[in-house]
Amino acid sequence: MPSTKTMLITGVSSGFGRALAEEALAAGYRVVGTVRSEQAKHRFESLDSASAFGRVLDVTDFDSIDDVVNDIEANVGPLDVLVNNAGYGHEGVMEESPLAEMRRQFDVNVFGAVAVMKSVLPYMRERRRGHILNITSMGGFITMPGIAYYCGSKFALEGISEVLSKEVKPFGIHVTAVAPGSFRTEWAGRSMVRTPRSIPDYDALFDPIRKGREEKSGRQLGDPVKAARAMLSVIENDEPPSHLLLGSDALGLVREKLSSLSAEFDAWESATRSTDG
């Protein structure tokens, strides 16, 4: 791997972002990582004084994104890889969860990621090369009670990524949606926003799910460092996939979902076909 490649990762303070940044630095990349404070910026840059570059950015501050990307292009190097990692999970029964929490979830997980892509794409398109990785989730394929806003945001990012991959392929730009399963990150811990419970009718369904998720946090099957290495292997491949699942749990659950969908389509095929003509 040539040491001249430059990677921008949004959200490098912890989790997948930090693991990928450390692995990429070890592999010889220049890594620009976005953080939320000057203190976090200094901590990130201390990883590698020559190759780690911190930038303070909230991805929902859409007016600031172009300035940050222009600064990186001018002062660090041409961006070869963008990894949209910044995001968080919202947990709450939909009927109980305020619309303001849905807007915030989509602002960070969808609009923020799209805004960064739109800022980076003109440079990549002009150079006729580049790779964008969008960190989605197995929750962009499967669903479970209590994370409607989160799943909605990840379904949206999966769809946007797939469309974009077709739009920019003629320009030599690859787009990969990376969908992790359960990993030992802070997603289900301090990073998760939880709506307080208020409707007893949902207690029997949702309370055990919330309790189980809290108890499992930190003991998930997935290793973020191994996820980072898998992502690097995709970045370094000349023909990367449009979709990548990470974790055997994600693989099993998504395959089960696809099989269930196929069976349902088959069962209702006559109704489906009855609308033609």
C-alpha cells in the first residue's frame, strides 16, 4: 500500500472509526479524522504525528463541510477514500418517540453522510478515482422492535449508497455500503439515545429487548479491529463490492430476511401479477 493515499474518516473518537483509523495508519495511509472537540483532535493526532490529521466537525453543520474538505485537499492531500462512519443509534418504540428524535437521527446518519459525499465527489470525479465507504448496519436490511428511526436511517443510507455506486461507476469511483452486525463498540452503550418508556401496552414486547441489549453491550461477538481489517481489504481491492456484511450474525440474519421475503413474494405472486394490463 503506497503511503501517499489519503483517507477521510468521520467520527474517529471511538468504535469503528478509531479502529479503522489505527489500522489505516499502520498500513501507511494518511488519515484525516473528524472529531467533535479540540481535545479529541489532539488525542487523535497523537496517534501519529506525521500521518494523523484531526479536523473538528459536526456532520450536521452542513455549511462547514465544504470548508473542511477544501482544507484537506489543499493542505493534506487529494482524498482517495472517504469513510462515512459518524452516526449513532436511537432506541425507542415508535409511538413513544418524538419526531424531533427522528429528525436528529436522520440528520446525523443520512443527511450528514450525504453532505460529506457531495463535498468530496467533485474532487474524486475530476480525478476519475476514489472510494466511498458508508457504514450502515445490518439494521439497514433487517428490523427489530424499538429501533424504527435507526433502521429507517440505515435503510435510507443503503439505498442512497447503491444508487450512487451506479451513478459514479463511469468515473472510476467505487461506493461500498458496509453493514456491521453486533460489535463491541459503544453503539448500544453510552452512544445510544434512548427514549423514555411511557405506554404500558408495549412493556411485554420491548422491555426485555431493551434490557437484553443493555446487558449484552461490550460483550458482542464482533471485534472492531477485525472489522477495520476487513474494510481495508475492500478499500485495497480493485473490484470492491457494493455491499459488505460484517459479522456472522449479520450474514445469518440478512440471509434469513431475504429468504423470508422471497417466500412471501411467492405466496402473494398471484395478487402481484393480477395488477398487470
